[in-house]
Amino acid sequence: MINSNITEQEAKNRLDFLDIINSFLFEEIPVKIKDETQYRKRDILTDGEKICLSQERASIRDFLAYKHGEIDKNQVRQYQVSEKIELKIKTCVIIIKQTNWLENFKRRYEQYN
């Protein structure tokens, strides 16, 4: 993900975007199983793909730490999710937009700011 042409703002935007996707994926939602409501996390990404998402987030945090002089350039991990995962992330974006999830999420957690 991180290359010499990306700006700090672009990195922050991507990190914010991936943080939203991560919150969306880990939110527990009601699922009816044999007439019983249970709560499960969304299964759009596999557990391994969620780890990959977290790897890219960590790589961006490293890049930002480097930009702020906190670590050396050789300490910045290089990681970007695969195209397959990126397509699944786009599916999340569609669901988020269709359900107005982000606005509802912000309202629920406004009280903590």
C-alpha cells in the first residue's frame, strides 16, 4: 500500500476507511437460527482475510509513524490487501451505503466523544 508517491493525507484517509470497514465487520448482528435469535459478526471476510485487513492497517500506521519521525523507513511494513479482499471490501461499502450503517454507527457512539 505504501509507496513513495502517497501523501500523508491519502494514508490517513485509507486508514480511516479501513477502520470503518473493520468496525462494520466486527459488529455483532442478530441472526435467526432454528427460530432462535443469536448474535454473530458479519462473515463477508474470512478470519484470515480480516487478519490481512489488520495487516494493511498496521502498515499504514507504520508509514504515518515514519512520516512523524517516530520510526525509521526500514521499519515500515509493506502490506496491501489482495484484489480479492478489496472486492469484498467494496461489497461492504455497498451494504454500508444501502443500510445507512455509518450514520447509525456514528450516532450510537457519539456519546463517547
